[in-house]
Amino acid sequence: MRRLSLTAFLAGALALALLFPLTTPLRLAAQGVDVFLNVTGGGTRKLNIAVPEFAVVNGTDTGGVAKQLATVAGDDLTFSQLFSVVAGTGAIPPNNPEALKKAWTDFAAAGAHAGLHGLATFRADRVETEMRLYDLTTPEHRQIATKRFDMPPAQWRRLAHKIADEVVLQFTGEPGVADTKIAYVSGRTGQKEIVMADYDGNGPAPVTRNGSINLMPVWSPDARSVAYTSFLQGYPDLYRAFPFERRPAQTLAAYSGINSSPAWSPDGKTIAMTLSKDGNPEIYVLTIATGTFRRLTRHAGIDTEPTWSPTGREIAFISDRSGVPHLYVMDAEGAGVRPLTSAGRHTQPRWSPKGDVIVYTQRAGTHDIWAINADGSNPRRLTSGPGDNQGPTWAPNGRHLMFQSSRLGGWQIFSMLLDGSVQTPVTRGSVESTSPSWSPRLP
Amino acid sequence: MITCQASVVIVSLLMALAVGGCATQQSATNDPSATAGYHSGAMGSRHDGPGGTSGMGASARPRLSDFIVHDDLRDVHFAFDSYEIRATDMRILEKSTQWLRAHPDALVVIEGHADERGTNEYNLTLGERRAKASMNYFVSHGVAASRITVMSYGEERGMCRDKTESCWAKNRRAHFRVKAN
């Protein structure tokens, strides 16, 4: 990985300093596990980046893909909230240093700090791209990075996403989250199917097609399978589907009572879940390789909705043992249970992939999404209506969230930043979309 | 694409084989060994056994399509976010109990339902509690627990779809279906 040299890129460094403003720029996670950059919030100063149309180096671009590659990559960079995309122009021709110099000089004059030169070659079975990233604040327009990606033509959007993620990597040290999928529930009462789409809502495709009620999808850490609850056999059972393979769904748990709320351990080897087979909802951990279950909670109240810390050492969950559903944390063996919240009614906890924050849904008449530090400090509200806002899911970088909102009428999926800013629709249409699960970065 | 149906047919066959015919209906809620649980393997071709329980002697859950609504077992309804049986609904359950005692071979499935407010996960547990509250009434009035299966649909099978309190009230219910043996 080649990172931007900050000392050699003074203006860039200034821009970066503004990107990571006074919002606790560097801190230790509550459990002392992860050091991370806590980049939150909109409204910070952004790096201006020029993204002209990609240049066609070879082959015939019958679909106008070169132009769309720039558009999609630009949208991804905009979504990251780290960049402001400078209005595009026609393609800068390949192998033409004079044209490149003139284009970057013009963009720099217009305020661009960086330039992304995309090159595309169209073959029958592949689209090959090269991205070249330039520092426009230096007189010689120093090249920061180059990288090649290729994909089958039908998956050209992934090329744009990969390029955008690489640009984010070059400027922040961590890849972007554009080359990811979301799984969600599509449909109304009585028939609900699991659908997956790109993170920006493009290209929805079925994950289930069984005519039953399918609920609460959750991506596995390898982004190859989706666990979900289905009434396929009449009862709420747990399955997992393999949406990229010709492989049927696998039954994970089909016990009497509820089989729900799957949560993959970070290593992907076990799944915590809620089973009520022993009388009332309790949390169990299934070891996938052996099919053995281990019971973690023993309480007359409801214990449900487990979510793992990114270290795999702790599990947060919802229990109504106090009489009202609240957020609790225990170690991965089920010991050391301690409450994290004690006021309000809480469900749907989701532990940040960075470890420091847990988001959840609070009901107070309507539902809104809140966040709390993993040590129980600083509960804060992320959404304030309109309508109900619930079902949060984290982006793999812990900076973005998606959730379902009824603010426009029927349920649709929205995204926002970790501080609740920049709430933006992801899905649209007459069919309701609920229960989003944001995948890890695709392999 | 995923072919869940095919897989589940295979899994169902495996379950039937594993339990040797499933002749006996058991209490679905109180017997931890009452079902097969976990099935692993590509194409559903391998049966790893039901995880933490013994596969032997386990019974499949009753087939829901065998159960029908009966006029003498009417729905009971619940207050918002509550699973307490209300006094008026006690009389409904009393009548249902009489029917069940008069038909000692009949089995009953109790479905718990929630209105659409609340999160999916929470409503699944709330629906189960409503079904169990109804079951507890039956059991405390002399109906064998082994005749009763409780299940929850959460908010997924609302009979009324308007976003009004009267509609939500209709959806907060326990629903009964019977199979006369």
C-alpha cells in the first residue's frame, strides 16, 4: 500500500487536517483493543478532486461506460464525505503529457487539490482500467498512485467502486466502502424476500425467491453468505444463503420456537443467535463446522439480538430482565453480564466494526437510532424523525450507517454518517425496503 | 440463484428420516429435544445431526397445514406492548378450554402476533409471549401442555393493514388453530 506522503504534500496535509477536525481525532477504543481514526460528521472541509471522464485506451466503448465510470467513482467519493468532486470535463487523452498538464493546470486553478485520471480498455470479456492519482498542489502535478483493476463488462460498476475505494485508501490509509453490497428485505406483509444490491442501491437481485416471509438478513464476515430468518417451513427458522454461488440455502437452526437474530462472530466460525427452544428467548452460539450449540444466557427474561465486538471477546445483546428492554454486554462465554443502558426502550444493537461505539434503536413513541460508547458513556441521538428510523447497520469502516426510515411514507433504506449527518435515501420505489445489512468489503 | 425450496425439501426429507416418522406430537415449547436443529453441508446432502440435542427420539414440529381455525377458539387481543390476558379475553379462553377438554385428542397451535410498531426482532419475542400467555391459561386449566404448540409471527401476518390504532389493536392477538385427531 502506498500512502500519501504528507510531508511532501503540504496542501494535502492541510486538507487532511481539516478532514479530521476536533472530533476526537485519535483515540483508544473503550475495551483497549483498536486504535483508529474517528472520522465523523459532515460539514468538515473536503479535499477537492477532479474526476474527468475515463479515457478509452483500447477497444470500443459501446455502452458509454468510460463516462459512467467517472460518474460512479465521483458519486462514491462524494458519498464518502471526504471529497468534493470538481465538475468533470471530457476525457483527458491517454499518452499525452501536454494535454494532461493543461487539464490539471486548469483543474488546479479551479481549486482542485487532486486529480483522478482513469484509463479504460474494452475487451470482449473484460474491462480493464487503470487509475492514476495526481497531487495538483505541486507544480509538477506529482503522481501519488497508480493501480489497475479489471472486471467482466457486466460488473463495470465494481471497477468504479474499486477505484474510488483506492482513492480513499491513498488519502486516509483505509479503503473506502463503495465495493460492498447491501442485503435487505423487500416486500409487504405476507410475502417478503431478501434482496441484495450494490451499496448505492444499484442492481437489486434476489437472494431468496421462495414466496415465504424472509426476514433480517445478515452478511457473513467473508461476504459470501447471508444468514436470515424464514417462515419457509411455517416456523421462524434460521438459514443461510450463498448469493454468489449455485448452492442452496442451508438450515442453521430449526428448533421449536424462535430461531432468529443471527450475528456472525468476526472470524466467521460461529454464529450467535436467539433460540427460544428451552422455554424463552436465550442467546446461543452455533459453531458452524460442528453444528454444536452453546447456550450463553440463562434468564427468565428475554435475551436476544446478540452483536459481537470486533475482537470477538464480547457480545452486546438486548434483555428485558429489568422489565424493559435494555442493552447489555457480556463476554463471549456468557459471563460478566453488565447493563449498558438503563433508561428508554432499546432494541437492535449493532457493534461498530471499529469497536468503540454501539448503535441501537430507541423507542419513545416512534423509533430513532442512537449511539453509545462501548463503555456505556455518551448516549446520543443520531436520528430525530420524521417517521420511524430503525434497523441500523454499519459500513465496514465504521464511518457510515444505513437504516430503514418511514419518513417518506413506506419504509425505505437511508444512509448517514456516524454522527447522524447527511441522511440520504438509498432505495426508492413503491415496494418497501427494510432491515438493511451492509456487507464487508467484497473479496 | 438460490434455490431454497429444493434445499428445504431435502432438509425436510432428512428430518423425516432422522426422526423415523414423527408419529408423536410433543409439546413444542417445553421439550428441548423436540426438533431437529442444524443441517450442514453443500446441497443439503449431509446431515450433521441436530447440534446440541440428540437426534434420536426427536419429533418434528407439527405440520401447520394440518391445523384449521375453529369457531369455538376465538382470538384474544392484547394492549400495546403487553402480553397480559385481559379479563374480557379470559372468557374467550375459558370457552376455548372447554372445547379442548371436550376434545382430548385435539392438538392446538397458538400463533402470537404483534402490530407493526416496534422492531421485527422485538415483535417476534412479543408474539411468542402472547402465545405463551394463552398457553399458560390452558395448561393452568387442565389442558396438557403436550397438546399445545406455540409460535410467533411477530408483526409479519397482520390481518389489518391500515396505520390506525383500531387496526393495530386487531393485529395484537393470539390466534388458535386445531387439529382434531
